[in-house]
Amino acid sequence: MLSRLVAVNTLTKNKIKIITKECIYLEKEIIMCGIIGYVTKEKTKTVIPILLDGLKKLEYRGYDSAGVAFLNENKVDIIKESGPIVNLEKSLNKEIESNIGIGHTRWATHGKATKENSHPHRCGKMTIVHNGIIENYLQLKDFLQKENYSFISDTDTEVAAALIDYLYEESGNVLDALNDFIKKAKGAYAIAIICDDFHDRLFVIKKASPLIIGVNENENFIASDVPAILDKTNKYIILEDKDYAEIYADKINVYRDKKKIKYKINDFKGDKLLIDKQGYEHFMLKEIHEQPDIIKNLIDRYLKKEFILPDITKYQKIIVVGCGSAYHAGLIGKYLIEKNLNIEVSCEIASEFRYKKLFLDKDSLVIAISQSGETADTLAAVKISKACKAHTLGIVNVKESSIAREVDDVIYTEAGTEIAVATTKAYSAQVLMFILLSLEKNVSKIKKLKSLPLLMQKLINQVDDYKRIASYIQEKEHLFFIGRLIDYAVAMEGSLKLKEISYIHSEAYASGELKHGTISLIEKGTPVVALVSDKSIAEKTLSNIKEVKARDANVVLIVSEESNLISDCYDYKIVLPSILEEAYPLLMIIPLQLISYEVAKLRKCSIDKPKNLAKSVTVE
Ligand code: F6R
């Protein structure tokens, strides 16, 4: 392998290690889980509500377990619980006076989601919370065991606590210990520490895992991202890799390699986190209902030239990258750009893209799509693309997020804070951006989109239809979504929505592909959701619908008025009103989102926080 190395690249903040002819290797970006920390001058204040509040805002990063550590009459108390943050909340006395504390919410990667494995962990004089993975923790554990350290969990975090404690005992200086830790621990970590010997400050270390310091008068914060602390302050410091810091209530010192460094205090200009269901039963339902307004605002603002979109026609090659729903939005973008702008587009799953052979150069445009702007694979794809000299454009929802900061140009989807883990409104805003990009300033066509919000609302209102279909689907074990071309891309998103929130298995298939194998799974009563918006291929899809009907499938047909599909080959039917053809994906997705929602509700699933998921997937 080494013989094939052709260059060493130090372009992007030490992350890009080696460029080979085949691909670029990145240090892992591991930033799942959430960290919060707080220190105040007020001795009589309790930090617990502040830690809890921050953790709730970070819960999108994982909700397998949560814990806090805080100073309680000169000793550090640790309280932690498995399960969501409400479990932790029940175990906490919010009245305890304390001026300093740290907290953590976990998405289990190594070790089960048990109370023992949850953070904070304590060893010697160090109590820590940690995001990331210490890759050489087994060697370090072995060494530390020989130095008489013992461990009660299986985590790398407990080893990190022991190593910091050991290095502190050796040097007698916490800051030196932190610098030594960075030299000895391999991998990615953001760590917050309370040391028994210093009750007036927190310590932090950061490498390849984000950590910011929130700055305020006589109180300071640490957090995995800025929105977690926005209620308290919009001033923040971004720590760079290998930085370590001591954070007092009224003073912050940041160090790199034993030298105190100057830092910049930034002003956050994005949205505050709004965590309020506003009367809806679930955030997901609220967010589905917000879609017409979001789409209306974006169209209006675009027509008023309040934001402009870049000219993408000047590139020889366009590659769209994203994960999950963002990838599905990208697939819609591919169809639209190819059809309207005559440019070939490839759409890639970011986790694959980052490790495959790439053919990028300065004439390539890489469009990275991400709601959170923190998805590790998509972020890595952007960094690799930049290293290959491609131009990068982000379509991002969360302002000033990692991807938004990393790309050359960014378009914000302005969908507002999305709380439900399953994306709805951010996905629709991504799709709208692709519609606008592909219509390339064709004002007469764009004006035709003005009726879209109203039609979306009309579909949202057809709730009884969705409830009826949901009560039929809710007891099924498998179902299929079929469609051709752009409808196939929408089918993928519909299928994902149903799987992730209702836990019913489903597959999206290109209608014409079903007969090449999978049709063997169709039997009496198998639900098939067939999507037909494009009149030019409606008849073709109809043939495929007939094929499954002939095998006694039950068909839920979602069809555009326009496609004129005259057929009785369905058991349930939703008709989409006429609109500019590019906009059908935004109508089609409404029944799919709401059917999934109603199915999940009937099955009593945890709709806003489905099992095993997290809102922001920041591990690769
Ligand atoms: C599904 C869903 C995920 C995300 C994916 C990418 O409902 O939300 O599939 O779309 O994890 O996340 P972002 O867009 O934050 O990069």
C-alpha cells in the first residue's frame, strides 16, 4: 500500500492524512453523543436544571442513556440512568446547590446502553464525559491495570479518565496531563473533566470531535454544538483539534502543545432551538404541518431575490452526496437536473463515496445535502471533494454547522429546527432547493410553484384517508413501495419513513425491476404502495401494478390527476392535484409521511424518537 502513496496533504486542519492514487483516508470523525458543561460564580446556584436543559437540546445526538456529575459540598456526585433523559431527570434533585457540572447523553457505539456504561465515568481524581472513541484503549487499559488502576465498565471512556488521572499524578499539573493525554490517546475525543483538586473550573480536550465553549458574564458553558447553549448565550469559541482548555466562570484559557493560544469569540447568527410541540401530539406531526409555510416562504423569498442560487451549469460533472433521506432528496435532484439542465448527475451515498475511487477535479461540483450539517459521512465526503479540488456546495438546514462551515458555498434550507428524528420538513425544503436549482431562473415556471403550498395543505387535510390506509397497513409485516424514475426516488423516502417510525419492514422498488426476482414475495394481501406522478410513464407503471394485482397484492395507489391513469387496479387511492410536474415529489411525500405517522401511532411506537436512532448521525 505504501508504495502507492503519491502525496501528503495537510490541507484541511490535519484531518486529511494521505492522498493515494485510489482514495483519501481521513481520521475518523466521531461525534455522536452530546456533552454539556457549566461553571458559574454564584455559589448558591444549582447547575442541574442547566445541565438537564442542555442535555435535552442535545438529545438528537442519542438517547440511549444520560448522566451528570456536579460538585455537591466539596465532592463530585454522579447520577446516571439508561434510557432517555426523562429517566435521568426523575433521579435528580434539582434543588442541590452547585456551581460546576458536566453532563452527557449517549448513543451506544461500544458497549450496551446500560447504566454502568453511561457517562460520566470517574477514576482517581478525574470525573469525565467523552464523545468519540479512544482507538488504543485496550493497550492503555493494559498499561493502567499494571499501574494498579481497576475498571468497572467496558468503556474506553473510563480508560481515558484513568489515563488523565495517571498523567496528572505523574506531572502534578492538570494542563500538562491533558497535553500528554493528546500525545498518548489515539482516535477521536471531546472530553470534559471535573478534577477533584480544582472546584472552580472545568477542563476540556478536543480532537476530531466537536466541542465549543459558550461565553457569558460570570458563567461559561461547554457543549457539543452551539444550539445547546443558545438560550443562555450566543457567544462561543470553537476549539480546534488538539486544543485543551481550562474554563473558569470568569476566565477561559485555551492551550495547544503547552502554549496558551489566542481564541476568537464568535457570535451565533442561526436560529434558536424551539422545543415546543405547539399543541401537536408529536413533533413529527407538527413538522409535517409546517411544510406548506416553509415551502411558501422559500418560494416567495426566492422570487423576491432574497436569496440566490449558484449557477451549476458551468460544471462538467455534478455529484450529489448525502445519507438517508438527504440522499433520497439528492436522487430527486439528479432526475430534475438531468431533465431540465441536461447535465449528467450522479448521486452517491456519502458513506460509500468517501471510500470509493473518485474522478473529481476542478470542473466537478459536489453538492452535499444535510439537515443537521453534522453527518460524519457527508462531512468527510465534502473534505475529500475539496482535497480533490472539486467545488463544494452544501444544502444544509442547521446554520453554522460543520458542513455549512466546510463547503465552498452554502444554501440554507430555512426549514427551522427539526426535532423529530425522522425528517419531514427539512427533506421537503431540500427537494424544493433542487426544484429551484433545476428550473434555473425560469421565472414563469417558478411562479407556477406558488400554488404548491396550498395543495400541500389540501393533502395534509385528507387525514381520514391516511387513517383508513394506516389501519389496513398496521398489522402487515412487509410492504413494497414502487414507482419509476422520480417516483422511485420518492418511493425510497416513503419506505424509509414507514420503516424508521413504525418498525414495519418495507422495500422500495423500481416498478419495472420487481419482476426480476422480488415479485416472488408478493402474495395475497401484500400491500404495495404504487406511486404514479409522471404521465409519460404512467402506463408502464400501470402494467407493473397489474402484475402485483394479478398476484392478489393490495394496492395503495397515489396518483397525479395529470397522469390520467384510468384504472381500477387499486384498493385505496389518493389523487394528487395538478401542479408543475417538477413539484410532484413535494405533493407525493405528504400522504407517505402521514400514512407512516398514522401507522406508527396505531402501533404505539415512539414516533419522535424511534428506537436505535439519533437525529444526527455523527459516527461513520
Ligand atoms: C430519515 C433521516 C435520516 C437522515 C440522514 C442524514 O428520516 O432523518 O435518514 O436524513 O441521517 O441526516 P442529515 O440530513 O442530518 O445529514
